Amino acid sequence: AGSCNDLVKCAPHMGCCNCCLLTSLSCCLCCLAPGMIRNKNPELKGLDHYSEQYKKALGSNQYFHGDKPGIIDVSICGVLAPFAHAGNSATMTKFLGSSGTLFEWYNRMKPNLLSIF
């Protein structure tokens, strides 16, 4: 979540206390936290790296679990849900792309998910 706009847009969907905290700290989180996290955890990579790792893990499968959605598929969608609900998320677009295996996987998953917002 390296985008202030994305954090502010998804904050209202995180619950009252979380909403206030996330909204008020979004600029600090986006500007200061990435550098602090990288300094303390130099092994962490950028979103592009992890997006590629997920693409490799998905391979030619329909879902991470195989032919049907499984717990990993649902977990990843749960992490993406607030950003998806906020709409026009640069973070989601960067992670999923606008086409390709992750984008197609997410579009297959959407009808399987309950509305949580």
C-alpha cells in the first residue's frame, strides 16, 4: 500500500477505529514507512517482484489451489478486498496488471466471493 490515495480510499472500509487511524496516518505510512521497512528488512522486495512470484506460483492453473478456489485464493482476495471496494486502486492495478494470469485469476475469483462490504 504505497499510495496515499489508495489508503485514504480504502480506509472507510476498514472499520471505525481503523478508518480514523489509517486516514490520518496515510501520508506518513506512504512516505516514511516504506523506507523504514526497507532499512530494517532489506530482504523485502517491491510489489513488482511479489506480483511476478504470484504469477509463477499460479502458472497455468485456474486457481492457486488447482481447478477450484482454495484457502490461498480466498486469502489473497481478502487482502485485496478493501482496495477493490475502494475502486481505481493503483496498488491493485500494479499487483494484478490490466491483463494476464493474475488479472484473469482475480476476475474468476470475484463471482465466488461473498460481498463483505
